[in-house]
Amino acid sequence: DADVTQTPRNRITKTGKRIMLECSQTKGHDRMYWYRQDPGLGLQLIYYSFDVKDINKGEISDGYSVSRQAQAKFSLSLESAIPNQTALYFCATSPNDGTEAFFGQGTRLTVV
Amino acid sequence: GENVEQHPSTLSVQEGDSAVIKCTYSDSASNYFPWYKQELGKRPQLIIDIRSNVGEKKDQRIAVTLNKTAKHFSLHITETQPEDSAVYFCAARSGYSTLTFGKGTMLLVSP
């Protein structure tokens, strides 16, 4: 089945370290997204990309950067991790009409 | 930008009862309203959606209603079952842009 795959699934890192979360999809969609989920705060958009040459900031982009390496790959980086970036991170894709978003399994990141 | 408010944050019902979750949105240009279900430890998955040219949509025990004038939409689950227990998110999209999500409702269905 076509899917959205995130690696790693769990990661513990130290404050100040650089970390990259990776996402790949086999759905053939152009649109890809990175969301952050905190308890009680829902899904907040970090960055999104509507095609390989397009990168856009979301509502909480500070402290994060992204790279769209190919249609199927979209990675999220934390240049210098801090404890309040401890959260569950989801990658997602959608068709070009912006309808159903398909989420990856999530990456649980802990910054100590 | 779009702002989506979702209520209640938690909802407890007895098995067989109905559950209603409500959302309001701010952008009158929003035209697509999906609902996602997230079971514990799982990814969010779409359960039903509605577009702005439709007032109501049903899929078995689940229905969504949309009131464009009041800018609110609701999820209705009838004959709830324990497996309906999960976090539910509403969302709204303006034009062909990105989805803005509500903060979620934790639904607990007791046997």
C-alpha cells in the first residue's frame, strides 16, 4: 500500500544537538507537510512544500528548517535542539487540491 | 489566517449514547472541513469530510453538519461504541491552501 514513512520513530537527543527527521512517501503527491503535536494543542504546522522547489513557513517555524530532496522526500531539521521542542512530530502528504492529508506514523522526539 | 476553535476538549459518554463535537472557524472563504480520528499511539486518519456547498453528510454512524452563515460545523456520532474512544480533530481549509486544525477532543466511551 502507498504510505508515508517517518524515520526515526523515537529519538532522544541532548540540548544543543542538531537532529534530522526524515519522511518519505509513495503516494505520488506533490504536497508535503510537517506538523508538531503537543497534548492539548492539536496539530500545529511547522513547514510545508507544494512541490520540489517550494518551501513555506507554517505557524511555528522558528527553530526548525526543512529540505525537500525529491517529490517523495521531505526532511525536518532542528539546528540546535532545546527541551521545549520535545513533542510528537508528524509528516503528511495531500493531493494538490489540498483535501485528505495522509499522515506518517509519527516521530516521538525527546530533548534532554 | 484561519483560526479553528473546537469544543469540548474532553467528552465522556456511555456506550450507545450519541456524541457531538463542535468547531467554529474564522475565515469565511474556507471551503473544506475534514474530521480526523487519532487512536492512542496512532496517526490521525480521516473519517469524514464536507465541502462548503453541502450542508450535511452521513457515513453510517457518523455525520457532519455545516452552517456557513454561523461559520461552524459539527461531528455527530450515534450509537457510540468503546472503539470510538479516541481524539478527534476538526480542520478547515481556505482555497487550496493548508489545513488549520482545532485543538482536539478526547472522546471516552464507557461500556
